[in-house]
Amino acid sequence: MADLVINILRSKYLISPIHYEGLQRIEPLEIPEDALREAIFNSIIHKLYIGVHTQMKVWNDRIELWNDGELPFGMTIENLMSDHSSKPRNPTIAAVFYKAGFIESWGRGISKICDGFVDAGLPEPKFEESCGGVLVTMFRPGIPGNDDGLTKKKNKGKVPMLANQANQANQANQATEQVIEAMNGATEDSVQEYILQIITANPSITQKEIAVEIQKPLSTVKYYMHQMRKKHIIERIGTSQNGNWRVVK
């Protein structure tokens, strides 16, 4: 899911400056990809799934990623920026991501994001509570920041760029439905892969509980899982009330 979002950003909204190492052509993303992926993973793990969808906006000078759900009781933005205990809002999803190798340790996601930007020579992302959720602002290269690393509003959208870079940046004024759909697992393959990860971590989970976790209608989850059973990807052991799911392949 995170890779789908990054691929859309890479192809439509962000810049990948080209350089060569010997004969090898290198096209790194303009912002650290690992840090961006970590921010997306964090948004999935800590999202309030009874709320609205995760929202991403892409501007000439920054990327904003907003997630519904206030910080856990006793947790502050200042706590997030230092060593802290992990309090995932969705423990099952967190466990799946950990076992799949998407996250390496607990309570270090914010540090990993900040370190990635600093190592790339960019300002640390800004984290703040906003509109009942958490907003992270990740700054793109090219616009000078002020003393605390934040971009001055008067400089917004005034980045000197090459012509081909400007064509990409002009499309990056705000997020589109494609990014939002990707954040919410819009494709059938990504939804089925997500369901597979969930039932691997919790074979006794119900279809209703899966629907809540992936924020999809129950009828949609039943359809996908029916298709997965027809393809012999999963099977049901026992009754609908007391059985378990088993991954076949």
C-alpha cells in the first residue's frame, strides 16, 4: 500500500533528480523515500478507523499528511520527538506490520522519519495536533526555511526550477483522489493483500472486524474473501461462528 502511494507521488507529483555513478543512472526521490514510507506506515497503524480517511496534500514546498485520531492519553507532540513508549491505536495492524518486516522496532518511527530528512540535508518534518488528528508536514527541497525549519508562507510556490521540474511541480498544488484512494487500499490486489496479512496475524478474526480495520463495507470484504477462497488462497476451518481462517498459499 505504501509503495503504491510512493509510486503515484514519484510519477505525478515529486521530482527524481538524475545523476550517474559510473555508468549507472541514479534517480532518487527528492525527499528520503524510507522516511516517507515510515510516515505512511505510521498513519496506517495509528489511524482512527471509525473516523475519516487519511488525507495527503502535495504542495510546491511541502507534503502534508493528516491522520484522524488524537494522540493517546498522556502523550504529547514533545513526547513523540523524544524516546517514548509505543502506543499503537491498532495493535493487530501494528503486529502484522512488525511480523512482515515493515517496522523494525517500537516507538522509533518518528525518530526514523526525522533522521531521514536531516541526513538528506532537509529540515525536520513538523508534527502538530490539528482538527482532531495529527498532521505531519514534510518539507521539499528548494525553498529556504525560517529559523525553526518551517517554510515561510510568503515563499510558497516560488521555487526556481528547470522547465521539466516546473511541469511536475505545477501538478503538485494539492493531493488528488488517486493518492487518497491509494492510501485507503483502492485496488483489489492491495485490499486482498491487506486482508491476507490481517488473517495471518489473527486467524480467528471475523469478516466484520476486518471491515472495520480496513475501513471497507462488510459486503466488499465478503466479496474479496469469497474470491480469495475460490482461488484457494485462504480457506475456512470450522463454522462461521467458531472457526478460523487458514492461509493456503
